[in-house]
Amino acid sequence: MKIAVASDIHGSLTNARIFFEKAKEAGADKIALLGDLYYHGARNPLPEGYSPLELSAFLNEKKSRIIAVRGNCDSNVDQTVSDFYLAESAVLLLDNKTVFLTHGDRFNKENPPKGDYDALLYGHFHTGFIEKTERGVIANPGSLSLPKGGTEKSYLILSEKEICLYSLSGELLSRADL
């Protein structure tokens, strides 16, 4: 099974469409969204293709494939326009691997969740990376629309064996065995 992972779309229908096309090309069975779907946040500029209402309709068309967690910019109103549930966090069992999904404002590399996991995936910081630690792999898909810290617009592809970070243009940026 393959899972395409994105975070921090912040209302960009343009970049969400590109991501879903890349996920299809990669053969992703599911899509994990790590929060901050619709609103761009008061500190951020409007991203390219900003259209939260159209983005919600686009995502709702794909609801059967989406696993989503709530970000710090997501509100109760966002849940009302989403036909899929925005969980506080989620745990996936991928073959014999445990993958913890969260937005990153609460749990992250500096404040990991309790318990065992093979991978911790979170967004929030808008900086894509993959790092192997003694506890497991820690990865951030970056942001599809508002990257920070000199990073590119990016996403992850997760399988039972590996996790890969790609730029939105499709270039492999980093990978690690899972």
C-alpha cells in the first residue's frame, strides 16, 4: 500500500490539484492530510490559487481516500464543509509498521507522542524533511503552498518499506527505509 502525505495546503486549489495528480502517478491508495487545509492564516500571504470553498469541494470528491488530521488553522467551520473527518491525530497500521499522524503544533520532533511508532509524520512547520532516529523515522511533508526556511513545496510518499520526500515538481529530495 502507498499513502501520499501532504500538509499545510492553506486553501491552494492549484497546488492541491498538482499534489493529487502526483499521488495518482505514484500509485497512492490513500491520501493523508496533516492539517491546515483551507485557511491561510493571519501570518501568511494568500497562496497561489487560494480558493477554500472550491478546495473543500475538490477534497470532498476524494473523501473515500482521505485520512485527515486537524491543524491549528482548521476550525469547526472547516469540519462542516468537509465530508471527511478531521481527527486530532491518527495512527495507521501499515503492514507491521505503526505510523503516527499529527499536525505538529502539539506533537513533533521536539515533543514526540508517547508510545512506540515506526514513523512520526507531522506538518505545521512548512519545512519538508526525513530523519532517522532511535525511535523511528520522523518526517514532515513540508507545505504544498507556503514553504518556509528555503525549502520547496513538497509532499511524502509512504509505503511499507520506505518514505520519500518529493518536491511538488516531482523531484526526489530525500528518502529513508521504514
